[in-house]
Amino acid sequence: MKRCLRLVLIVSLLMSSAAYGAPPNGITLIGKGLVSGSSLDKSGLTGKICQQGNPSNCVPAAIFGGFGSDLTYTGHDDVYIAAPDRGPFDGLTDVPYFDRMNFLHITIDINKPFPNITTTLLDTRLLKNEAGKTFVGAAGAFANSEFNTLRLDPEGLRVGYNGTLYMSDEYGPYVFEFDRQGNIIRRLNVPAKFRIANPNADPNEELLKNTSGRQANRGMEGLAISPDGRTLFGMMQNALLQDNALTTGTTDRISVFTRILKIDLATGQTKEFIYKLDKSNRGQGVCEILAINDHEFLVIERDNRSFIAAAGPSRPESKVIYKIDLTGATDVSGLEGISASTLPAGVIPVDKKLFINLLEPTFGLDQDNSNAIPEKIEGLAWGPDLADGRHVLYVISDNDLDPNRATQIYAFAIDGAALNLKFEEQFIPGPLYPPGQVKKALGQKNE
């Protein structure tokens, strides 16, 4: 009887990943880590932030969470930067959540059992506009011009070749350049077709009051930078409204097509490419993009299900990392009104192939309630190579600043030779965080 039950379990697990297949040779899960949701950051902020209309539901103003929304490696000393998204309670708070970024020290010890990823918070810095005002996550903090609007929902973050930081904002969508202290340097051109005319704090109202631009809560979720630092690639989570994103007169998503925006950092010129989602239901969307080289990328595509989801436990069906290639894809900059399910003749979307299925039973990341993968797998970053030359890929979750839910970090060893991966390391000239201060934070002596 026990043998039969064991066989049933094995068959069930295999069926859950049958659409994707087993992981290829050359990809190995080598690390897991947790960061408590009740941790505090180093912003120095005091007091609490409460849910709008519910003064009993509060979190500390200095809560350290949400940083899994984006993660990027600085290229030196195991130092990473992460920017939490718009704060707790979906941006509907009694007082504003101040947008910030965190400097992290992340390491993995492959000789230790899981959890073997160590994360140390080095510093927290607030994000400010040209006038020195702090950006906020408040959904209602929009104004009548781009420069006066303070609401910011960081979703993508990458380091430039000169040590500045590029960040995509889901609310706009906008793309900003910041210095390492968190001060805005410039605003990059995003074509008008991506922006909405009538912002609203209520996402459903916003969807119904706009006919073009990004969907509410489905804007520029991912940002990549080419290894030479010359080009950005912003990826929309779901289709633009004018691309037949929704069933007419409703907020029901139906389109399987979304866009990648390519931005030349020197000239500001842009191109657009189509990415086809696996499906449009169950909250399916794209959450991250990470460069392999100047034309190939890794992309997270996922549903909104998890055994630990805030809305209640439900089995996830899609937590996938694809490898995509822009080579040969059609520039659709001049094309709007795309069908929800069929591309016009001659339009070629980006090529995509399975890279990692995070639900593959071999990894053991989501077999039962006691080992559940988070709903919001949202961040990707390369780390320093292992001693044997394999690349390290970090995958991180966004805990929505829930003090009762940990941020989860996974690490995969990627054998570039076995996978014929044409990986190019990004050039970053020097440390963004003083090495001496890193050692001090870790309790190490400077020599």
C-alpha cells in the first residue's frame, strides 16, 4: 500500500511539470536562503504605516521587505542592490511609504546544507527627485505632470557601466537614472503609447478609464542592461490596453502578447518587440528580464498562485524562467491594436525556450504546504562565478512587505559550456559600496 501511495505521489509530481520536462544537464540548485519578513532596514525611519481605512493593520515604516521585486549585482565584493516596490497594502496607506533601495551582501556556501545563502543588509538609501523630494509608493500621489508626480513603483533595477543605477517604474511606466545615493540624474524616453492618460489610485477604475497605455499593476516589471552598458531593455508584465489587453468593458485580461522596449542610452532611440505569454489566465505575466548577452535574456513568467499566497492556498501551475532571443524579431514600434491571440502576418515575436521550470520536482521547491514556492518570484541576478567556472543565478521572491512572510532566495549553478550559453559578464569599473565598509559590516578586519 505504501508503495502504491509513493507511486501516486511521484506520478502526480511528474504530471505537474509535464508541460516543461525535466531540468537540462548543466543546471543545478545549489542554494536556498530566507530573510525574515519582520526584519528592519537601515533607513532610520520610525513609526508605522497602516492600511488605508484599517488603522489596526500596520507595519513598521522601516520594514525590510519587498526587495525581491528587483535585484542586481554591483560586480564587486558580493554586493547587490535591491529596491522594494511601492510598499505595503498595494500602495493604499494612511501615510506615504518612502521609496528606497538597499545595499545587500549575499553569499552562498555550496559545502553547507540548505539554507546556505547568507544575506546581510549594508545600507538603505531613500530615492529622491530633482527637487530633493522623496518618491513615495502611495497609489494616489500622482500629479498633472511627470516631473511633479511623486508616486514610484520600482520594479526593475540594473547597474550602468559608470556606476549609476537604472530603474523602471511600473506606475508610469518611466525609466529613471539614479546615482548611488538615490538621487535622480535623468529621465529616459519611454514612448507615449506606454503611458496612461487618466491615473487613478483604484486599479479597476484606472483600467476602465483608459483605452491605451499600460495596464494597472501590469507595467514595466523588468529591466535588463546589455553587458557593454549601452542599451536597456524594459519588459511589460502584460499587454498594452490598445493591444486588446482586456475583454471590452471589463478588467478581464485576455491578450497573450506583451512588449519589450529597447532603449539606446546614448541616443534615446527605441525599438519594440513582441513576447508571447504561455497564457493569459491565473494572473499570468512577465516579472523580470536579465541579460545573457546583447540579444539573449532570461525572463520570469509566472502565475499568481502559491500555497502561501495572501489570497489563500492554491497549487501554482507556472513559475518558469525562459531563455529568449531578440535576433530576427520584428520591430513593432509603429504597430498598435494587435489581436489578443494572433499576430499580424509577417510579425515575428522573440524566440523563447525553457531554461528553468522552478516547479520541477527535482528541485523540491514546491512539493507540499511545508515547502511552498512563493507566489511572487520576481527578481533575477547573476552572481560571481563558482571556482569551477559555473555561473551563479540568483532567483528571489517579493514578500509584499508582509512581516509574516519571509523573502526566499534560490541559487542555481549554470554550466555555460554544457548549455552552449553565450554568457557575457557585464563590465562595471569599480565598487559601488566601499570594500572597507563591507568588511566592517561583516565584522572583518581591514588589512
